[in-house]
Amino acid sequence: MSPARRSAESYDRVPLAALLHATRGTYTAAIQRAQAKVGCDDVPASGEPILSAMEWSGASLEEVIRRLGVTKQAVSQSVETLVARGYLERARDSSDRRRVTLSLTPRGRIAGKAARAAIEQVDRDLQARVGADSIRRTRETLVALLEVKRKSQAQEAEEKE
């Protein structure tokens, strides 16, 4: 029996919600350490997913917001902080002067790349411990959990109407 399986057995009776809560800081801590090493120790925790997603995918802020499943209002304060700290910059859209675009600054790209490297290292460590099949199944489970969340939110919205 693998050490990972023996360890997992001791958690068989712990609710999944408790395990998810207990592990949620794993990536955050690794990202914060990596960003501090490159002089980006002032990235707000709420802004890190924005920087990482923009750097990783090259997506616009609007696309990142859509992928994260949050509203513009929910990230507005994080965006303001990221702009003030030099991670994002505003510019007028050349095709529509009424529209403002946000993009990564060089400092934002450095912070995003540091986050990406940290995420990839945690992923490698995890895969070495449990194997690629377990990672794939975990990803499938988390996507299913997101679908449960979205369905619940849609039902809640319908009930309010």
C-alpha cells in the first residue's frame, strides 16, 4: 500500500468540504513565497488569481472574470489595488474610446510567471505523491463540484424572480 493511500485512509471519514477547506491555502502559500522571491510580495491574495489567469492564458480581464465566475464588482477593489501597485495598467481601447482595457505590466507578468511556476511545482509534487490518474479524477470531481455550484446558483436566481 502506498504512503499516500495509507494517509488518505485516515481521512476517509472527514467531510470533503473540510478537506477542501484545509487544503485551500496550499497553492496560495507557494505562490506568495514565489512572488516574494521576485520582489512581488505585495500582490493581494484576491488579486493573485487575476494576475495568474491573465499571464497564463493571455486572456483579457473580462475573459478572466467570466472564467472565474465572478462579477466585475467583486473584483473591482482587487483591480484597483493591482493598478495602484503597478501590476496592471489601464489604457483606452483604440477601437472604442469609451472603453478602458486592463493589461499586465512588466511587473504583473513577473508576478504571474512566479505564480505559474509555483502552481506547476505544487502540481508536480502532488502528482509524484498520488499519480496522474488521481490528479485527473480529482480534476473531474472538482469540475463536477463547480457544475453543482452553478446549478444551485441558477436555481437560487430563479427562485428570486
